Amino acid sequence: MSETAKVVVIGAAGMDTKGRVDSLPVYGMSIPGEIRISPGGVARNVAENLARLGVHTILLSALGNDDAGRQVLEQARSSGIDMSHIKVYENARTAAYLAIIDEEGMPLASVYDMGIMELITPRYIYNNRGLIKEANMVLIDANLSPEALKTLFNITRRYHVPVCADPTSANLASRLKPHLKDLYLITPNEAEAEVLCGMSIKGRDSAITAAKELVAKGVDIAIITLAEMGVCYATSNTSGHIPAIKTDVVDLTGAGDALTAGVAFGILNNFSIDEAIRLGVSAATLTLRCRETVCPDLSLEKLYDGLVI
């Protein structure tokens, strides 16, 4: 990878509050557990993973001028993300995500507050077209409004910049459907892929079929994550399955974002698609073992140490 290579990441940045319970919750009752607060947001998570892997990463997002926004800004800068183009709004509330997690690290319920994403406007995207033009890659999440997405893809088509997308959630994934032909890489989970493909996914074979369908719709590389079953992928030339790495799960939050960043890192370094996905699986595994949304000691050495051979 060229030392001057850079990536622009566009989407959500906010604060995650996660409560891990010690026992099965009972409706209407408080129970003991552990509560942790850390910066989050899909785009911000992807950006931090890339920055910790040594990629020059610029984040385009919106924050409120509040305590949460200042904390996100400070932590992102300290992790190596270029935050110089972030928009900070006086009367807006920084994005937030609240999750209740069971003893096995699985989410029981979650709430997100992403109203500030409407302030990532088409004008804001257009005003940063110079950054996008010079980028080696653009990564987005599906929190962007349909109008912002349309403007973004008009710019990336004009300047021939590859775009990678994390569909974010099943209820947001549909925003990407009109733009599949303009995507270089997409990394949905099963539920998100079902929305994008309009088909049921049950296991490896159907996931590979769905990945091929996404390629048929115009995506260059489609990767579908299957949790403990690993990932399935397809390109115009190949398809396959990469197994998950067996590990104790502390928290699932952020694992998909780490996978997206790991794959993007591999692509930027001209790895084969199989090798790039293995890097992504390694990054996701490190995150699963971590209580933070992004593994704070992520490094190339740790990534390579965890590779599936």
C-alpha cells in the first residue's frame, strides 16, 4: 500500500452504551450487570479500525456540540482518524446507541438515536468532493440519507472512486438497493442480505447464492457474514466460504465493522479476495474478544497472528 493512500469514511459517529447483564432479565425489574460507554457508530468504528492499521483515514460525519460529541472527537483523533472535516452542530444531539447484552455477549435489545444523520446533507458531501476525488477508497454506512447517497454516488462515479458499503441494519439496508451497481464491496449480514437480494438465506449454500445474486446486480465483491458459521463471498470470478475463528465472545458489537475494515485493508494492499476476507475475519475475532466497540490494541501484528490459514 502506498504511504500516501487514503480512505474517506462517511456515516455515523456517536456513543455506545452497553449493559451486560449477570442473569436473565425480568421485565420491569432492574438487575445487576456491567455498564460500559465507548465511542461508536458504524462509520466511526470502521475508520478507527483502519487508522489503527496504519491507513490514512478521513471521517466525514456530524456531531453535536455536547459532552458526547467532544468525547467522540477527542478519542477519534487520539486513535489516528483525521477529524478535520467533521461538522459540529450547536443545537444537535450526538448520535447514540444503547444495548442490553446477555451473559454470552449476544444483544437482547437495543435502541439507536441517529437523528443527527440528517445533517450529513448532500451539500456537505458535495463540499467535500475534493477529498473524495483524491481518495483510494470511500467507505460508507447506510445511515446516510437517500439524498446524501445519491450525491455521493454521483461524485464517485465521476471520479471513478471505489465505494465499499456496510448496510448497517436490516431496516436501513434497502437504502443501498438503488446503488448496488455502483458498489465495489458490500458486507451485509444474513438479515441485511435478505433485504438486498429479496431471498431467504439459511446456511452456507444459500448465502453463497445470495452473494452471487448481489454480484449479478452489479456489486464487484459481495461478502455475507454468518456469525459463528463464518462468511460467504462471491465475485464475478469466484465464490466460497471462510470459516469463523472459534473464540469466546465478550461482545458482538463492532465485529462486523472490524470485518469490513479488515477486508478493505486487504484490498488496499492488493491481497487476493480470499486473503483479504481472512484478514477481516481475524479483525472481527479480535473485536469479539473485546469489551470496547473497537479493539483498542488492534495492530497489524495481532491481525496476522490471528489469520485463518
